[in-house]
Amino acid sequence: MSTISNQIIIDSEFRDLIPPLTVDERKGLEADILAEGCLDSLKVWETELGNILIDGHNRKSICDAHGFPYEAESIPGLESREDVKRWIIQHQRHRRNLNEAQRAMLAEILATMDKGNPHRGQDKLNAQNCAFNSQSEVAEQFNVSRRSVQYARKVRELGIPALAQMVTAGQVSVSAAAEVAKLPEDQQREIVAGGVEAIQEASRQMHRKQDTENYPEENSVSIEQVESEPAPIPQMPEEDILFCAHCGNPAKAVKDFDIFQGVRYYVICQNEDCSMQTPLRKKREEVIEIWNRRQ
């Protein structure tokens, strides 16, 4: 381990794999470094081009800004960029309190990579037999659902970079972003420019549009039905509604009224960042049954 000041290379691909600190986290880290110095060494990948930084980007930035020294430590056993990316992702999983969306985005990257060759360097046949991580495997490692990993893939494959960056930063749920990612790029840019609330609202509207298209016969009500007083509906306790399988938060049944559609119900997750909800139905117990069946 040696003190290095000007010889570290910043690789944008490696840097952008790491979910950014929040404003408060960055301020807290800066306060700690100003008070005690940089206690943790930076981690680098030694290459012929030089020492490439793979952990400690925020610490280096703060130290450089204040003229503080820092130490750098080389991580052994990294022979390729794929090795480095695996190390970064696993290291972040163990170190950071990431939310569900951020974990899903990291898990999705890992699902596109092989597991690494345990017999590296022995022969070419072994090098060709590296198994790939399944979505189920990485979902379990990162404590997210397989569906969340699938949402993350949609965001990366279809979403504009700014949308993916908001998910990686933990600003918006991966499920809401996956809905917006289905739209043309010009519409995505317009929605993303409106911020988190615009993304959440667009996701909710898309869910309701899909419900209308999937269940057209249940979205039309006669004038007689609207004018008549709805029959009493048996009430079920909220505790009969299962927790959301997507984010783990409680859900609730909501009564909706439209002058043309009449009284209908749906169940929605109480987490504002989660866009999971049922289609609209005329009976409260029916939407609860649909919700519980999906969990």
C-alpha cells in the first residue's frame, strides 16, 4: 500500500456503476474526512496503463478538493474489465444501504455477466465454460424479486440514459421507470424533465390505460347503473390484504368514483415510489383477491 496523489486513472464506466451518494451522505463523508483525514484506502486495479480507481471516487474527490493525502491499495486477482465490474458490484452490495431500485439495477448488470472462471489460465476449454448468472440467482443475492431485475433490464435496454440514472440514484422506482421506458424517446425526455412526480404519474396513467384495454367490458357502465345507488358492498379488513411482493410495503383498497363509470375499487401499494396496483373492479373483495393472488 502506498500514498498516491496524481497517478490514479478515473474510468467512467467503472465510476458510473456505483450508485451516487445523496447530498447528505456526501456532506457527512466530507465532514468525516475534514475531521479525521481519509482513513480508508482507495482501491485500484493495476494495469499497464496505470492504477485505475475502482472504489473511493467520492473520497478521492473530497481529498483532492481540500489537498488531503490518501492511500491506494491494489486489489489482487483482477485480470479483466469483467472481473473489475463483478468486484465493484459485489463490493457495493455489501457496503451500501441501497434501496430496492438501486439493488435491482446492480443485479441486472450482474445477470448479463458470466460468473468468472474458477480455473482461469488452465486451458481455453475452461475459459469457454463459464456459467452465466441467472436473474433468479442475482435477485436472491441482492434481496430483490426477479420481476425487479426484469424491470431493470427494460430500463437499461429501452430507457434513455437520464431515466436509468434516476433509478441508479435511487430517485424513482424501477417499476415506474420500466413503464416509462416503453414510450418513445422524445416522450421519455419530456417526462424525465418533469422529475420524479412526472415519472410516477406517467406510470400510473399507463397502468390504468392497460387496464382499460385489457378489460373493456368492465370499464363501461350504463346510465341506469350510474344513477342507481350502488348496493352495499361487504367490507374486508385491511389486514386481509397481503404486503406488496414488489417492494414489501403494505397495500390498501381504494374506492374510486367516476360519473360515467360509477363506483369501482382497486388495491394499490402504499409506497409512493411503487406503481403496483390492480385493475379497477366493481367489487372490493374482487380486487383484494386479485392483489393477493399476485403476491
